[in-house]
Amino acid sequence: MKQPEDTKTLELLLLKRRGRPSTGKAKTPAQRQQAYRIRQSVKVDNFQLAAADLLLAWSELPDEVVRKLLAKFKRAVKAVCVPKRSSAP
């Protein structure tokens, strides 16, 4: 700030602060954790609903078809879940 009688000194420029401006809506770590837990429970619920729908759909299929589908699924899982071989001789 300058004195009112001073006509030769320029006003100081207010420089912008670096970084992202704050919104004033920052959450505490506890609030973030609570939101995370809620999101995870929704994911589990959606998975359980999908599994229940699948079981209902399979219950209407003939047993032969269900057995073939399960066999295909097991083969696919085995192909994906091949254990890594150790590099030690």
C-alpha cells in the first residue's frame, strides 16, 4: 500500500497464486473414506445382482447346456490363470 499523497509510486501488482484454485469444498480423509466404502458396496451389490440374474437364466436352461457352459468357463479360467513358471534352473 502507498500513502495517498504519493503520486509517483506504482501500486503493487497482485500476482496470481500458482496451482489449482481452491473451491472450498475439500473433503476430510474420513469423508473420502466413507464415499469410497459406499462406492465399493454398490459395486458388490451390482455384482450380486448380475450373478443372481445369471443363475435365474441358467435355471431355465436344460442341464446338458448348463454343464457344457460350465465346462467352457472352467477351460477359459484355466487358460487365463496359468501360474508363472519360476526362472530358477
